[in-house]
Amino acid sequence: MLCFHSTSNLAIQAGKGLPDEQGCGAVLQRGCRLRQPGCILPRPPVLLRRRFLQAAAGAVLAVSLGADWAQSLAQPQPPAAPASGRTRFLAVADVGSGDANQRAVGAQMAAVHRRQPVDLVLLAGDNIYPSGDIRLVGKTFEEPYAALLAAKVPFHAVLGNHDIRTENGNPQIAYRPYGMKGRFYSVRKGDVEFFMLDTNGNAPWSQQLSWFRSALASSKAPWKVVVGHHPIYSSGLYGNNPELRAKLSSLMQRHGVQLYINGHEHNYERSRPIDGITYLVVGGGGAYLRPVLPTAQSAKAVSAYSFAELEATDKTLTVTAWDRNGKQIDRGVLVRKP
Ligand SMILES: [Fe+2]
């Protein structure tokens, strides 16, 4: 029995329940039918959402470290030596719970690196729940990714909506292991250039867009990848975002961006190419999951604790997604236009 969100494609299985912050308890009544008007799910009320996240953070702090985390500590990784001619990286978002789900995903990320080293890790925001408090960075970053950090794999983060709740994210920008050169910045590695954006509403948009325009125009990288926290195309709770699309998509199209990576949606989704751009949601990094139903724009959509492994050669960019148990949940190949 399913109920649909009024402005997105989200379906909630009646009776299964989502956290109260979604307001589902009030609407998922017995007898609820598909697309029945009484079953419309309202937008999450801000106050309820805050209360839920505060409570969740309290619970997170009370959780002791699990066995998988202890295991990753016991196995220090050898230094990374990525294969030449290939750029390999991991992408994950909405990680900052500090709980067993985040640690399980972190352990699988380390396992991928052990099998075949990666050059870097992208964190697509909501790095620390509930409010970006840098004092929680041990629990939400240093511990879950200790094996990757010990192997000296660089991380590069962007700010999510939760991260800016403390001093507008400035303590995270100053925290060097997050690899942020600023609120927005670019990183070049091999054939890939990463454009890291602050997609929050209060970002310095005119300054950022002017930098983005000229950084894209001057980039000679064969692969251009943009990373922001918020979705542009999504089949999850928030759905497509016309406002962000208006800000970014035509610019990305004009300058040959092939991939946009985001979180905010707590699920995994890879879109079909939309005007030449693939939109990749990697929000299964640790925060509680939400259900997702594939839509016509989805190549794959899964509600799973997960992350993506990406490998770029001069001709192809391969996306492989893994769940918290190391099971492959997606694989797709982007072919570069000459
Ligand atoms: Fe978010």
C-alpha cells in the first residue's frame, strides 16, 4: 500500500513508517490507497525535522563503536598506488550520523580501495549531523574513514544544509582533512576536474556562479564533474529542483560537464543522461534511509546504505555502486564525446 508525496515521486509503504520528521505518522492511515487524496504526504515540517535530527544525534552519540569499525582499525592500508592512466574515486553523501550504518559503508569504501586503490574521496555534504558541529568530526569522519585516512587518500567535501547550521560551515572549511579550499573550489586529478559547489540557499551565488563560469570555460579536463549537496534531478523525496537546474544545468551543458554528484536525498540514484549530463545521487552514506521509486529519468534508484566507485579513462567513466554489505547495486558506463 503506497502513498505519494504531493510534489515528488516518493512513495511510502503504508504501515512501514518513516521517521516522524516526514510527518508520515499522521497520513499513513489504514485504508490509504495509491494516490488517494487523503494519503498525500506533506513536506517535512521544519521544527519536527529539527527535533528528529537532534534526537537522532543524541542516539548516535550513545552508540559505541561496532565490530566492523574495530576491524578497519586493525587493518592499516598500504599506500595508494592508482593505476596509471585512470582516475579512480569514491563518492558518498549524507554520511555524518556517526553510527553503525556509516561505519559499515566506510568499511566497504576501504575494501574497494584495498582491491584497487582510489585517488580521492568526494563527500557531497551533510558531513556532520545534526548541525555541522566540528566537535563531532571524530565520530562522523575520522573513525568511519580511518583506514582510508591512514592510507593517505585525500578527501574533498562540500557543505550540506546541516553543515551550515554551525557558523555557516566555516569550521568545516578550516578543517584540513575535508580538503576544502574554500566554500567553492576545484580539484584536478588526472583526466578529471572536480568543481565543488556550495548549493545552499545562502551561498554567495553571484560570486560562485561567476567563478564557476570562468573555471569551466578555462578547464581543459576531458572529464568535468560537478559536486553539490542538493539534487537537480531526483526521484526521491525532494524531486527535481527547477531553481537549481536554472542556476547550474545550462552552464554545465554549455561547458561539457558529464556528471553531477549530490546527496540530500537519502538513497542511491543514477539518472539516464539528461541533455548530456548524468545526475548521480549518493545520499546513502550513513543517515537514515528514505524509500525511492525509479521514474522515467532513472537508470537505477535504490534505497540502500551505499556509495559509488568511479573510474575515468580517456574514453569512459564507469560508475559502480556498492551497498553496506559489499553487494554491487549498480553499474553504468558514460562514454566521453570526442
Ligand atoms: Fe541534506
